[in-house]
Amino acid sequence: MSIKIAPSILAADFANLQQEVKSVEEAGADWIHVDVMDGHFVPNISFGALVVDAIRPHTKLPLDVHLMIEEPDRYITDFVKSGADLISVHQEACPHLHRTIYHIKDQGVQAGVVLNPATPISSIEPVLSDVDFILLMTVNPGFGGQSFIEQVIPKVGALRSMLDEKGLQHVEIEIDGGINEQTASLVTKQGATILVAGSAIFGQADRKQVISELRR
Ligand code: DX5
Ligand code: ZN
């Protein structure tokens, strides 16, 4: 499967979001990753559905909304109306995970489940056949620009094997946190096919160059 690159706008210049989104689209990005933080589930506040509304008319790329919030069910419809194409929720924030997955899918949007570095893949085994993708965090969520946690690497391979054994070859693995030209290959070797990168992309003037390096 080919590698998709999803720049995280958390690292973009918020005063120029329209140009920032256009620049990564022109540089070859596959998705736009949108980090929503509530200051409760994670110790930082970013933005909500209004920002998804604002960028929606300025890109054709799928908007990949990563909800780092408590009680995500209360907000899913707002993000769908704002134009999200994919919505992922944290296993750690969803006591009724199966219901939440279908709350997303029933509105015609692709559903993903996210695991923090310390959460085992066994915790989502019962819902693997219900999701469109799994996002494994390689940092503790809340901030951009943190260091990649290497201990997560074997989890990627183990999840890929678990999916393949269940006949779920179509379920993709996305990786988020500390992805750069060095760490990208560590996770793609284990079967990850979607890479989120914030600071590595928006911190560089030549975004086309970074995106093609990450894809290799
Ligand atoms: C972390 C966010 C990430 C973050 C990635 O809480 O979910 O998407 O923006 O940023 P970098 O690539 O800088 O680690
Ligand atoms: Zn994210």
C-alpha cells in the first residue's frame, strides 16, 4: 500500500491558515490532519469545529480530524457538518467505543480509533472489524514538536499482524507524533501507511522536499 502523508495544521501559522493549507496541498500532501484538544483529555487547548469550517473551502484534500477530547460523542455531528472526512476518537476517552464508532460511520464519515503510547492493542481487538483505520500515538498527545517514543515501534508490527490475521488488510495504520525523515521508516517498516507530521513539515520552507522524503 502506498504511504499517505497528513500534515498537522497544529504546527501551521494560524494567522495564515488558508495559505498554509494550500502550500501543503501543492507540496503533495494526501490528507490534512486536524488536532482538536479540549484542555481536559489532554493538557492543551487548540481549536474546534469552527476552524474545520474555515479551512474546508480552501482544500480538496480529506480532512482527518483527531479528537483529543472528553465525551467526543457530543461533538461528532458538529465536525461532520463542518466537513470532516475522517474522524478519530481515543479509546481512552470512549467507554462505549463501539457505539461511538457507529455514531461516526452512520453520518457517512470514516471512523478511526486512537491509542496512546501506554494503551495496549488488545484493548481494541473487539472493534477492529468496525473501524476504517487505527491511529497509534508515538508521543503523549497534547503538543506538537515532542520526541518520538521508540517503544511504540513493536506495537505497530503487532497491530499489522493482528489485522492481517483477521482478514482486515484494508484497515490502515496511521502514526502520529515525532515523525520526521528518520522515524518515518521505523514505522512504515512495521506496516504503517499513513504518517502525520506537524513540525517536520511546517517547520521547513521546502515542504515538497520534506513530504517526498517522508513518503520514501
Ligand atoms: C499531538 C498531535 C499531533 C502533533 C504532531 O498531540 O496529535 O498530531 O501535531 O506534531 P509533531 O509532528 O510535531 O510531533
Ligand atoms: Zn494528531
